[in-house]
Amino acid sequence: MSQRQAVESEQTNLLKTTNVTGPLGIIAGRGSLPTFIADAAEADDLPVHIVGIEGEADPEIERFPHTWIKWGEVGKVFTALESNNCNDLVIIGGVSRPDLRNIRIDLGALKALPFLLSLRKGGDDHVLSRIVQFFEQKGYRVHGAGDVLPELLVPEGALSRRSPSAEDEVDMAIAFDVVRTLGTLDIGQAAVVSGGYVLAVEAAEGTDAMLERCAEIKRRGRSHGTGKGVLVKAPKPGQEERVDMPTIGPQTMVKAAEAGLSGIAVAAQHVLITEYNRTIEIANERKIFLYGAPWDESDT
Amino acid sequence: MSQRQAVESEQTNLLKTTNVTGPLGIIAGRGSLPTFIADAAEADDLPVHIVGIEGEADPEIERFPHTWIKWGEVGKVFTALESNNCNDLVIIGGVSRPDLRNIRIDLGALKALPFLLSLRKGGDDHVLSRIVQFFEQKGYRVHGAGDVLPELLVPEGALSRRSPSAEDEVDMAIAFDVVRTLGTLDIGQAAVVSGGYVLAVEAAEGTDAMLERCAEIKRRGRSHGTGKGVLVKAPKPGQEERVDMPTIGPQTMVKAAEAGLSGIAVAAQHVLITEYNRTIEIANERKIFLYGAPWDESDT
């Protein structure tokens, strides 16, 4: 069954293949993936409980059993998970770095204070690995979204009608090099290369903002024309892929088209795709490619 | 004589120390450095001829003997230099990558076509090195702005009243690491690190745009508060410093303050400073530091 078919048929063969037995706890940041996974779980008769971070998670989560928490309400997270017998967790969806002034400290947070303070330093990867460890130390099993729902992972090869040209392949190779090198510094997961020239490198701003910048750079004529250039996304070496896998979706595709790029290439099996059908539809409408490049984990 | 004194006294001891004998040709891109160097040269009784790139060079160059050229008027550049006996050249001031549609091809450009086409690929450093080689092959001597005017180079130590704190030193060290690593990929010359976290990496957008992004990231709360974080600028390894030295000035300082940074650290003797007095004044008013870090060329 192809990914596309699986997605169209509402994921009937998904969570059964994992070792998730009890109710699935979903800690939800931004985006549509939390409810997408919850729908798939319920289609598999697996109960879920979503813990949504206020200001981040989509109100859509209220379709499911849920608990809203504010940043810092650590105790409330564990109460929600325990009272719903969730020993298996998926932590999914982007979050902003919380403004320390808006954090509500509950008793659970006080107990976890040394842990919370340790999060204030270091890059994203450090922070996210620590969060996974924190849950694991409390006995939870943390699963990646791609582990419970393999259809969310970008497969190898061209997913769009268009494929990378010889020139795109050159840009792709440079961009993958850049992303690999950046990864060793715990910086971003993406770069844009056009005509052999590194247009942009992602750090804290996120991929959409980086693509908007590329569009602006092209408008100012500081580039090699439109209809060329490749966005590459790949994980960082040693990245905690269970909670921090690079993600693309319809928005990424629209922004890449607006930046006049030729296409998007990602590390196959190591990048999540949200709203698969709509994403591919946009790629085909805008005549840009989406390509899953073979990714050797030992390269990173 | 300190840099500050030298700048205040209008550079009286500058070009005499170099081996520039005849009239000095200045190929001028954006900014105030071309006329700054021309003023210094004339104060030293050294005649100049400025070749200004239309749409890039400041109209101020018209205070001096000058020739305006459009992108691609290669023949006109050499005619201007030859008829003014300029064998010594300074190529200074940022330029945008020209839009190929706006290039005017003259006879000299046709003769130089293989060279011009070779510029269409590759990173900035490749392009700029090739331009220097091109002039050298024609018998010109190309000097760096810092060679003819050493006062333009950032010296070692704190130039502002404020100095880097212990925390700033940590951010600085990380940012220098990032810039060094990026340099090996011929990407940008700058990065911003705040609280150990890489906020932004510069590629084609330029330092000002990167700092505006940092301000935006801080506004969105995706950072570690204001009054912290360091911008670092340093050359790339093997960079053609005669034509592509990283530059800071008043605008950099204002943008760094607006981004809520603690200060700016640069590779001492390898970064140019424009409008020295005004730059330091802004640093002191905004209470941010400007620091020249010892830079070992063999590190790069």
C-alpha cells in the first residue's frame, strides 16, 4: 500500500504495527499532526488523550479527550497522563521557546526545577533530548510520530510530477553538505542553494521565514533568477528524531514556490510530511518538485 | 597614534606607507568607504580616479574625478583607468549580484565574456577572487582598503566603554566557531548567538537583514530575553580580503541594539569599520560593546 493510498484511506494499518498497547498520550504543539495522529489512533480503536500547550496547539484537539496546559504546568501534564493511563507518548508539533515571564509554575514544575533550569541553555536539540529523557525517567515510553505512523515519513524518490534536473542535483548536493555541516553545530535543519550559491541558512527563524527571505533576496536581484534553487531539509546528527524531526507541508511548498525555487529535497524517512495529498497537489500546480533523497544515517 | 586620533585628524599618515605611487583607481560599490579613501588619498597628495558602479556607488563620488559605469561595461572601466594612469586599484563597497537582464555589454565585456560567464556560478568568495585575478592578469595591482588605510581595520580589545561579560564570552566563542565552520562552505561571515543558542546565520541576505530577523525572533519570544546575545563577524578561510573584507559601521551598531544584543565581536585586523567615531558613539549610547577579538589566520 503506497503512502498516498494509506493517507487517502484514513490510515487503517498504522498503530497496530507498533508496540503501543494502552491509551496513547499526545503532547501537542502547533500544527495538524497531533489531531492527524489522534484520528489514526481512534480509527485503530486506540484511545487517546491529548495534552495541548495553550497558545500552541490547535483548538481542533478538543474533538478528542484533552487537557489544556500552560507552559510550566508540569504537574498537570503528569496528572492528565496518569489519570488516563497513558504510558505511551507522542510529543508532536512545533513550539516557540516560551517567554519565561509567561510560565506558570505548578508544584510539579517546582519539583522539576533543576530540569527546567537546565533547559534554558543550549540549542534546540539539547532541549528536546532532555525533555524526552525527563519523560523516560518517569517511566513513559516516548515514540516518534514516524514510528507510530510511518506514512508521515517522506519516502525515497520524486513525489511530485516534476523531478530534479541535473542543475538541481548540483544545488541539492551542496545544500545537503551545508545542512550536514550545520548540524554538527546544532543549527537549523535547512538551507537553500541556487546556482551553486548558498542563498539562506536556517537557524532559529524557521523554514517559512527563511523561504520568505529567499523570495525577498530574489526580488532584490541578489540571486540567479527564478525557477531555480533547491530547499533541503534533513535531520541533525544525533538529533532526537522522536520529538524533533524536520517537517514539511503545504505551507512549505507554497513558500518554496513563492521564493521561485525549483523544488524541495529532503532526507527520505527522516522528514515528516503533513497533509500529504495537499502538499503534492501544490507541488504539481506550482510545477516544483518534492524529492526524498536517500539518507545514510552514518553520514550525519 | 590611536585609530581614533587618526580618524579625527583626517588620516594624515596613511597612503604614504604603502607602495602606491601613481594615481589610485577606486572601483566603488555602495557605502562611504570609497569617498573616505579618496579623501585620505587627496590629503596625502595622491590623485585618485573613482569608477562608480551605477545604482551602487554613492553620488558623493562626484566630488572627485570619476567615471560612472553600468554593470558589464568592462571596456569602459579599463579606458577610465588607463587614461588616468591608475595602475594601483582599490575595489571597495558592497555590490548586489547584478540582474543579468540589466547588464550592458560593451566591447571590453565581449572580450571578457568567458571570464564574465565564469562568475555566474559559485559563492561570493569565488566571484570576488576571480575579479581580483582578472585585474591582476591585466597588470593592475589590487590593494585592500585596510592595506592602504590601516585605520579602517578594527583593532584588538574593547572599542566601546562596555566590555563583553563572562556570559558574552561564551556566546562569542560559539559564534566564532559557527562562523569558522560556515566559512569552510563559503557561506556568509556572520552569526548571532544568545544564551548558547544560535539565533541566526548569515548567507546572502547580509548582516543588517540578519539582525532585523533577530529583532523579530526576540519579539516573537523565541529567544532568551533582551540585552544579551552577540553578533560575530569574521572572514572566511582563504577569503580574498582585498575585495571582500567583512565590514561594520553605524548601521550595524543600530541594528544590533534594536535586536537587543549585548554587543558585537569581530576578528581584529580582519574586519573593516566605517565611520569609526559615529559607530563607537552609537555603541556607547546604546550601551552595547564592540570588541576586536584576536584572530589567528591559521585558525581559518
